[in-house]
Amino acid sequence: MGNVLRKRDALAMRNLRATFPEKSEADLRVILDACWRHFGREALQTIQTQYLSLEEIEARCPLVNTHFVDEALARGNGMMLVSGHWGGWEIGGISAMSFLRRVLTVTRPLDNELMERDLQRLRENTGTEVVDRRGAARALLKGLAENAVVVILPDQAVQPKEGTLVPFLGRPAWTTPVPAKLALRARTTIVFVFCIPDGLRHRLEFEEPIRVEELTEDERDPIALTKRLNEVISRRILARPELWLWMHDRWKGTGEGETANGQ
């Protein structure tokens, strides 16, 4: 696959070199080859998952630390579920539907129309409400006020006019401040979740949340909170780099991305 998508492969290698300057080209190549294999497997497993019942999905992807979810929803201000394009995020999202009641998410359509259609049908079958990016903030705030769960993956690049420049994997990257602003305004709890491949199965792990009501005045700054979200996601990526989407132009608009290299 890397040979077919040469430009994306080259972009991924540039991202890896900048993130791991201490690693050799051979070591980076091993990571990237494993990354391509990982996403190939995930694409196939996601397609297969659409034919399973919620009970079968839950059996293939057990949930870990669900008490964080129960605690967040018990507060009554909804819950923001934050993850990244790492591991098996699509399968993880589907698995979460096996025990969450009302979920809203904002997604960007996939380039592959057939896969996008299948994923859209699967999300609808599991009860997920897909919110259009235009006017999303109002719909998401309304959902949080009704104690719904809002799922956001904020690890992709945004236009400079839409983002704030904060560190991601140690380098400044344009990042959406929307999750932080929504959480602060709604006083909702932020719970991190990551779907980890485990052989032919997965497990969905929830992490220690950020309880907005307990933040100090300085910590309630949207930029400070956005940095904190990036730090949590970055830790996961650095621990298992082969599971992240290095082919994405994450540092676009900063002088380090694809555009800066004339691609």
C-alpha cells in the first residue's frame, strides 16, 4: 500500500523523522510499514464489524474502566469522550454504543464513498447522531445540556483561522479549541478513550477524566486545556507510534507540513 500511495508514504516519513529525530531511517521504516499494515487490518475489520450485532461487537472489544463514564454522566452535564486517530477508533466508537445511550459526533466524510456509506449506516444502526460541522457547536451544547455523550477526535489539522497553535507530539500544530471551549462552557467532564488492538480483537480503555468543575482558574483557559488534550493523545502515540495516522498532514500551515514541501 505504501508503494501505491507514495506521496502519503513520503509525508508519513517526514512526520516520523521530525517526531523521532533520534531514530534511524531503518527504524522509522519499520514503524511506518507496521502502520500501513495496521490500517489495512483495521479497514477490513471495520467492514466486517458492520455485520455483527452489538452483543457480538462487545464480545470482540471488551470495555475497561467504564466507571469513569458512569461517574461523568452521574454529574448531569453530559460527557465529552475524547480520542484520536490511533488504534481502532472506528471499532472503538461502535463498541462504545453497546452501553452508551445517546451519542453525538462530528465527523469528516471519508474519501472512499463506499466505505463512508457503510460507516454512516453502521453509526445510524448503533444510534449515533452525526452532527454537521456547520453549526455543530449549538447542537453539541444542547446535547451536553441533555446529558448526552459528545465524541470528538481533535488530533487532525485545522485551518489557522479555526485553530490555535499548540504543541502536538512536541511541535506546534494548528489544533481545534472547540472541545475545550465546549467542555468549559457546559461544565462537562472530559473522559479519554482509546481502542487498542489485541490480536484479532480490541479492547476499549477509558482513562482518568478531566473534571472541569475541579480545574483552577488558570487551567480553565481554553488554550491551556487544549494543550492538555494534546498531551494525553500524544502520550498514547509515542508509546505505540505504529498505531497512529502518520499519513495525515498534521502540521499543515506551520511550515512543516505537506504544503511546505511542495506536495
